[in-house]
Amino acid sequence: MKSRIHSVFVLSLLLLCSIFGAAEPGGNGDSLQDLQCGGACHGDASINETSTTILSLSTDETIYVGIPTTITLTVTNFETSTSGLIGLFLLTDMTGHSDMPQDAGWEILSDANGGAMNYIEQTLGPGQNETSISWVVRASSLGSTTFYAAIHHGGGYSSPYFGSTASGHEVSVQPVPENLPRLTADFTPPTLRIIDTPTELSIQTQFTETIQFEWKSEDGLIMNSIVNSSGENSWTTTIPAALQPTTVQWRVILEGEGPAQTTPWFILAAEESSWEIEESAVYLQAFALLFVTAGIVILLQTRLTSSPSFAKYDETSVVDEALGASQNTSPDTTLAPIPEGGLPNGWSEEQWELHGHDYLAGKHGGDQA
């Protein structure tokens, strides 16, 4: 029994190690991550080799506080890998701690994959050695911020590769000019919609008299949608339903007393409706299944293993045969017929019940057959 429990314990430990300690060469998926988490994509950060990839950041010339703007990352001289998967970071520090844009007072409104993450993953095609991606961000305060970019990817061998921008890209945030047409400071564009369902957008603005709405699908063709006013500086428009998982980009052109403004391209992803799964609940169910399986294995081994020390003293079959023989040889309880002349001299009824058959058979002096 102890050996079986020990085996189950070792098996459980190995399964747990495979859950929490395995490297993930397929990536982790888009998320909010600081630089220190980069090693989790392909392996331990301490074994990274230096990537020859060249990263450069660019932004609009003028950036106003509270107004969305675009930060573009250009990736060139990418080293070929088997999968072509790359992980890209938008950062505001290179220390590995509190280095996400949110830590510096910047809000990410949209990323290149249709989310709002500072770390995104993309797969380059065979022979592709460059790409360009953008984030739409918004500053919450005045001042200067230095942005950095980093990349993590696999190479031709098993070692992971890491690279970053040669220097930071400084961005200066200015106050908003008076009467400038703009989106409200708390407007947050949606990043996800369900396929087969038209998307109605509600847009809030300031100092805006008219707006134009433009959108384009992955083929790049720009189209317009009708915009309806739902109140002062409040507008609604509709994007047609997507028939399959894909992304669309949209922007608005704002006109009013001040100079006309064009927002960045916001990305909206379409996905199939799915149930939300809580990761902790999945782990709990996995642990429960593990322990139930271990219990069943122990129970089956206990029942299927016979003990020789008890088997050689088992006389059950002998006792059963003896009981069966005694039942089959039970005496005949039928009363012997009394002679015509009555009971023989000196016989009582009790004696006749017990020995009448013997008397008739010629015993005890009987003369009848």
C-alpha cells in the first residue's frame, strides 16, 4: 500500500510540474506585461541571446493631453525562425519593473491585434523580415515621456532571442488648444464585437459640429457610414456585421470652430461568441480529477490483489458440500402403516413412529415384509 501511495504522489508531482513549469514556445498571447515577463514567451530570460532585429518608434508631431494619438513600431532585419512568431512590447522604462505605459500615465485604447495590450504577438510569413504595428494611446497629463520597444522571438536553434530599441523615443504632451474639435477625454472605443451582428457605435465629442465616419476592412478599401446626431456632441453610426472572425479599422473626422481633427485608426476585432472560462476554476477541476483518478487506481489495485495467507485456510467449498450432503440424506419422516391387527404387543405409538419401518422390514421380531 505504501508503495502505491508513493507512486501516486510522484505522478501527481510530475503532472503539477508540467502545468506550471513548462516553457511556452507557442507564446503566451496578447497581454499587459512588463519587460521582465518577456522570458516567459519562449524560455527563461537568463538564457536569451541578442536579436539582430532593428526596432524604431515614431509618433505624431503634436500630441495633446487627453486626445488619442498613434505610436508606430517598425521592425526590420528580423531573424528567421521556424514558427515566425514574435512578441512585441511597448514600454516606458527598461528596468523590468513598472515599465508599462499605464505606469507612466498613458492609456492604451487600441493595439494592432484588436485589443488594448502593451504586449502583442504576431506571426510573420516565410521569408518576411520586417513588419510595422501601431498602438493608439492617450496621455492623462502634461509633460514628457520616453517610450521604448522590445522584441522576443525564437531563432533557428533552441535559444530564445531578445532585442530592444537602441534608444528611447521621447514624446512631449501639450495642452489642448481652445475650441479644438475632439473626442471626450473619457471616450473609450470598443475593441471586440460578435460576428453576424452589426455594431452600433456611440461617439461622444467636444466642440464638434459635424463628423464623418470612415472604416476599412482588411482589404484596405475605405468606406463611409451614415452618422446620426443623438444629442449635442453625441453621435451614433453602424458598422455592418462581420461574417467571419476578422478585424476592421475605423476613424472619425471632426469639424467645428477650431481646426478639423482626424482621429487615429481604431481596430475592432470580430470573434465568435464563446463562454468565458475562469482559469482558477479549470485548475481546481484538474486537481479534483487527478485525485479522483488516483483514488480509483488505489481501490482497484486493492480489490484485484489476492492474499495467499488467507486463501489456503479457505474451507468454504468443503462446508458447502457437507451441508448439501446432510440435506440430501435427511431421514424419511413418512409414518409406517399400522398392521391390521393394531400395534404389536408392547409397542407404543412413539416406538412405532421411530421403528415401525424396521418392524415391517422383519426387524425386532416382525414377521411382515
